[in-house]
Amino acid sequence: MSHRLVISVLVGLLVVSNVGWWWGTRDGAVTGLGVEVERVAVDGETRVVAKVPERGMDDILSDLNVERRRGDLMRLAGAMGASDPRWAWAQLKTITGKADRQGYVKALLATWAQSDPQGALKACGELPPGELRATAFAAATGIWAEKAPAEAAAWVAAELSGSARATSVSAVAAAWSKKDPVAAAEWALKHAGSPVGQVAIGEVMSYWANTDPHKGAAWADSLADGSFREAALGSMLVEWADQYPAEAAAWLDEHPRSGAMAATVAAVWAEVDPKAAAEWAMKGQDGLAGLGTVVGAWAGSAPEEALGWLATLPDAGLRSELTSRALGVWAADDPGKALQYTAKLTQPGERGAAEEAIFGIWSNSSPEGLARWIEQNRHLASADGARQHLATAWAESQPVNAMAAAGGIQNADLRRETLEMVIRDWNEKDPASVGVYLKKNPGMAGLLEQPQ
């Protein structure tokens, strides 16, 4: 299930997961690497750096134990980043494994960028375009931002592009948020019209959602209407609802809420308590938007439970629409069981609408499966609807089979309409084949010639 589909305009964040796990304070930038550390004097300051391993680079690289080799590489890089970073950087060319190189670069830049961010950034620029270069820039700028976030942010926006800029903006915004989230948010706002601002505000809102969601939501809510405000509030609400959905919902109840915002919170809440999410969504003027999202999520995990709740809704129109939606979701996983459930529907029109939704999905996901169902249930009244959907699904790729399905429709008007649709589509692509087919199948031609 994917509840994050509502907001993600944050381009380039795929690579960020490779670098975001080790940001912290000066101490944390090294200790977060999970390696043995020691305190050393560097430029008159005491710093925490990785403890130098007892063996050299050649011995480390020849070690076939992956965990031990990687750990020693990171320890060596972290230690040399404080004492001889340029030597350590030159050794990068001797490391061949992707994961080894990634870990080595992160550990090296974690200490190098503390004392010489410009030198570290210059070295990052020597790497060829690609994931390692983006990771390296993010590592260096993230450490620089711990000391001088405004300067680091300005440099990233001016000097980098593509994935390197996206990952670095994210790293800088994450580090800046820990020092001054308001300043970080205001900087993002200045770049509201570009991907830089979208990436940055996502990081700031993520920080606020985990530390002071009411403050973050209030800041976002104070913005002028527009896509930036929507992105900021959306990022905040996704993170907030993921941890405390009832709190996020209560905040929305006290503020003007849009259908998109309600759907965002409802979808996240539905993962842990779909009934509570559905009951909350029902309260709003935009209930259908949020409720539809909940019903889709609920039906994906517990369809009969979701349908049982829907059966209690007093609004017949809403109940019918949402029941069809739930059965459509169920049909994507198990159309046969979804169709069996429709026998329980007793309200006028509900069963027909639900069957239509199921046949529509089934005909596209497994037309052969629907054809088998039709063969086994050819005398049922609902089989005509199934045949029509099957003919429509096959018209593009299997017109002969589509004609056979359409010709089996018992209702004369529906049969003629469906046959004409198939022939019209087929004739646009291959008129000669249509003529040959009708000559070989005079019975089918006769069905078309029958008076209405």
C-alpha cells in the first residue's frame, strides 16, 4: 500500500536515503557511522574522529570479510579526513566495490568538511557525474551546514545541478532545521518557484513533524495560497499523520481543509485504523474525497470488513459509489470472490453498479479468466455485462475474440451496439480483415443486419 502518493513533488530524493542516516552534530557525524572513535586535537580543537585501524589500505582491501573490510575502510577514512584528507581522497581510486566506495567517501567527508569544507567540495567536483558524486556533495555540504547553513545553502543553489543539487539541498536543509527550522523554512520559501524550495521545505517539515508539528503546521498555514503552501502542509501532514493521525486530523478540523489534505491524512490513518479514519472522513464537507481514499486502502487489506462497514451507511448514493470502489479494489486481487460478494447487495442498482466495476477491472487484468467465468455462468443475466466488457478489452488486440464475445450477448440491442463498436475499431486498423471475417462468418453478419 502506498500512502505517500499524495504529495511527492520532491524531485531527486531517491538518492538522499544513501546519505541522510548519519547527519548529526560534530560528534554525531562520526559516531553515527557506527565505527570505533577517539578524540584528537585538530587545529586547536578537540574532535571526535574514527580510530585509525591497525592495518593499512592494502591489507584492508584484500580482506574478503565484507563487514570487517568496510568497517576498517570507514575508520581509516574518518581518521585521515582529520589529518591527511588529500592522501585519503587519492586512495579512493584503489577501492572498487560500490558500497565500499560509498561508505569510504561518507566517512572521509564527515571529518574533512568540518575543518575544510571548500577543499572537500573541490574534491567532490573531481568525481564523474553519478550517484557517488551526488552522495559526496551531500555529505560535504551537510557537514558544512552544521556550522554555516546559510552559506552552504547559497553555495548549493548556485553551484550544483541535477541529482547532486537535490541531495545536497536535502542534506543542508536537514542540518539547518536542527539549528533553526524557521530560518531554513524561510530560505526554502525564497526558492518557492523551483525544485530547490520544494526539496528544502520537505526536509524542514519532516523535522518539525517530529519535534513540534503544531509550530510547523502553523508556519505552513500562514503562507499565501498556492502550490508551495500545499506542498509544505502536505509534507507536514504526511509525517504527522504517520505518527499521530488523530492529532493531525484534529488540527485539520480546526483549519480550512481541502479534499487533498483530508485524503492525505485519511490515507495514512487508514493503514493503522481504517474504521477510525473512515468515521473522521465522513465528518467533513469533503468527506467523499477522504473517505474514498480510506475505502480503497481498507478494501486492499480487509475487503469484507470494509464492505461490512459500508453497508451501514444511510446515504444510498454514497454507499453504492463506495461499495463499487471497494469491490473494484478487491477485484484487482480476487475478482471471483468480489463478484460472489455482490449477491449480498440488495438495494436497487447497487448490485449492477458493483458488477460493472468488477467486470471492468477483470476484463483488463485477466480477460481469459473473465472468459472462463462467462463460460461457466453463461445463463446468468449479469453475463451480458461481462461479455460487453470482455469484447471492449479484446477489441484492440484480439478483434476476432472480441466479435465472439459480443456475439454471445443475449440482449439484442446491447449485442448490436457492442458488435458495431468492435467492427468500427477493427475497420480503422484493418478493413480488409473485417470483410474476410464477415464473409467467413455469415451468422455474425446476420446479427448485424437484424432490425432494431
